[in-house]
Amino acid sequence: MQIEKGKTKVQWNAADYANHSGAQQAWARELIAKLDLQGIESLLDIGCGDGKVTAEIAAHLQAGRVVGIDSSEEMIGLAKSRFSSRAYPNTLFSQQDARNLSFSQEFDIVFSNAALHWVIDHRPVLAGIYRALRPNGRLMVQMGGKGNASQVVNVVNEIMQQQEWQEFFQNFFFPYGFYSPEEYEPWLREAGFTIVSLELKPKDMVHENKEKFKGWFRTTWLPYLQRIPAGMQQTFIDLVTEKYLMINRPRQQGEICTKMQRLEFTAKK
């Protein structure tokens, strides 16, 4: 997805993201299993990114359909090229902002994985989801929650304050909506949902090696990197990695672990 803060718009490298989002895909598979799909549902996938998770959902909906939306033109373009309507006739990809959903009582399920933390104000998102669901429809979401990747955030904040980098982060706002269950519950109820479950779940994101960690940072910490001149971005990534590994030594086989917090909830209309 894209996030706008003032006049800042994140531009994704969709192919690079697709190559460094294995953990997000694994988490999505856990959620898909919890959906207990019957194969006839109509499902909306918000923040579908490169489309690989949407395509996996489509395989479970032989007599149903799935619509994948993302606000990133680059992501939707890649999804359409990799998962064509000819190969996936029950799948549609569309560029659309989660804050301005255009659907009305079209879906049995709304699903979102590792995407909605790119939005700060979730009230218009939840209102749009409620409209998009049919009566008795359900919502299942997992995204970054309060404290997500806190050690990485702390390292990045420390580097941002260094003289070499300060000028690039003037008037910078934290770009992610990482919320606790206590913060999120009133928004769900205000939108009209009945909450089934709402909890913060700790998860480890394991990178195979240092280069995989750098690839994850390069493809998901774009609000920071895109403030820095292109010729200096790799230096920033290397510095973040170096400092992070000082407090989180690689495992015996070279894997690097990042402690994540995921806000996961299910709700019904």
C-alpha cells in the first residue's frame, strides 16, 4: 500500500518487495487457515501488494471470487502481470485506497494482512469495510501493532538524530499506525462491528542472513529511505544493520531475528 503524509507519497519497488516478503506471506497463510473457507465466498483482500497472497486465497474459492486492492500502482501492476485473469478467472486486482472503499454489501469476508499499519486514521477504513460487507459478513485482519519492530525503530531514531542525517528528517512524523487492542476496540465498535477477537501477538521475523535483513529494510522502511538522497540510502541501510546487529547478534546459522508485535482481530457485521 501507499501512505501519504502531507505531500509525501511512498513509491514502492514492487518486484523488490515481492522478493523480500516471505514472512508476510507465511503470516497470511496462518490467517487464511483460520478463515475456514467453504469455497463459495466473495472476499476482499485489502493491501494485496504483489498479489501472491490473493492468488493463494483464490485457490480456496473455486466457486467464489476474490478482489485484491492496493493503493500502489506499482503493486497492482505487478499483481496483474503475475496473476492474470486468464489464469485466475475468479480474481480481480484494482488500485484503490483503503480509506475510500467504493464497495457496498459485496463481500462475505474482508481480509487484510501486513498492510493496514500503513494507514494512520483507521476510522474511515473500518467504515468502508462495514459498508463493503454483506449482512453477517466478517472481517479478519493482522497488521503491525503497538511495539512492532521496536528495536529497529529505536536504532533508526538514534541514527536520525546524528548530524549527518538530521537535515533529511525535519518535520518527520512516525509513519506507521501501530496500535494496541485498547486503542483499537472503540474504532471497531464505532464502525458497528461485533468483536470476536482482538489481541496483540508477538511474532519473530527471521531473516536468513544480513543481506535478507537489508532487503526487508530496503523494501518496507520507505518513508525513511525516501527522505534521503538516493546515493546515500545504502549507507543508511548499512548503518542501521550494523547498529541493529550490535544488540541482536545473528544466530548460529547466520539468521537475524526481529521481534514483531502483530495486532490481530476478527469481527462480524
